Amino acid sequence: MFDKEKVKIIGFDLDQTLYPKSPVIDEEIQRYVHYKISEFRKCSIEEAKTLFYSYYPGISGRKTLIKLGFPEEIAGNVVQEALEKADIAKFLIPNPQVLKLLQDLKLKYQKIALITGSEINIVRKKLESLKLPLDLFYLVITGEISKSDGTAYKQWLDKHTELKNYNFLYIGDRRTIDADVPLSLGIQSILVNVKEEENDLDIPQLKNLFELRQLLL
């Protein structure tokens, strides 16, 4: 269960956490998925696109890939790669309220980290587009170190051996990587930009990033 009083340090995901989802970003992400389908099925991009839309958006991107023959683990990885590697920086719009929220959280909790699956060069581009200074974060762990197997979170924990695991709070948008994995390590978690709450997940699930203000400040 979430316990605000135990939180000493906060970490953030980047993709679709510090910026909201949008149709134009979704389109760019899907373009990357179409490319991966064409590789896997050895077909043209247009054929891959037709295959993709034969299921999507009736079911999720991940489930669509499984229907097209991708193993489950690889399907999840493709969707995550698309999110992290697609060229979406040019579509990101800065929001001064996001910067103010991060600054206020940093003021109260002293340290905020960025732990993301995006690689460092892509992180720099995205943050620049969002007008979020990299040095706002005392620690940046990027996609060169895996979140999905817990390595990135363990590295974060190892930076602060004086704290208990429950003193750490991680904020992201995806249940599997941003909630299930940190929770398994004893790290607290909050999900943001949630469309539909999952009843079996006993953590705060917020409609947008700005609901953190009432919860944490």
C-alpha cells in the first residue's frame, strides 16, 4: 500500500509520464511497430500496416503482435522499444506546469531521479523538447540499463543504502515495468495517465500527472 509518510526520494519514468499521450505520438510509435512487423513477417511496410490494423485498435498493440505470431515477451518488448526509440521528440510540447511540479517535488523531497527505458541521446532530445533541464534530476538511469528485469531499480536502491526500500517512490505509466517490478523490490509506486484503474492493483492510479500535487505536496 502507498504510504506518503515513508517517501524520502522520488523517481520518474519519462515516456508518457512526463508528457501525455497524443494521436500524433501514437502514429509515430505505430510506424515503428509496422517496421518491426515487416521484419518479423518478411513483408512490406504496407502489408505490415494492414496486418497491424486488422486487429488494432480493437485490441492493444501488444496483443496485436501476439496475434501476428510474436512470442509474448518479444511482443511487449517491441511495444516498449517503439515508445522509447520512435522519433517523437519533435512532437513533444513543453508544459510549464510539469516543470513547476517537478521543482516543487524536488524542493520538498530534496532529490528526484529519472529512470527511463529511453537511451541517453534520446532522453536529451525529449527533455530539450519538453524544456525540462537534465540537471533537475540528481540521478539519470537510461535504457542502457534494464528496467524490466529490475536492474535499473536496484542500481537506484544501491545509491542510498541508508534508506529502506519503502522510502523510494517510483512514478510511471505502465503497470508491468513501472509498478509490478518496483513493487516486487519493495519500492512504492504510483501510476499516472491511467485511463482505466485496475482493481487488483493497490496503489494510486491517477488520471494525469498533476494529481500528484494533491497526493504528494
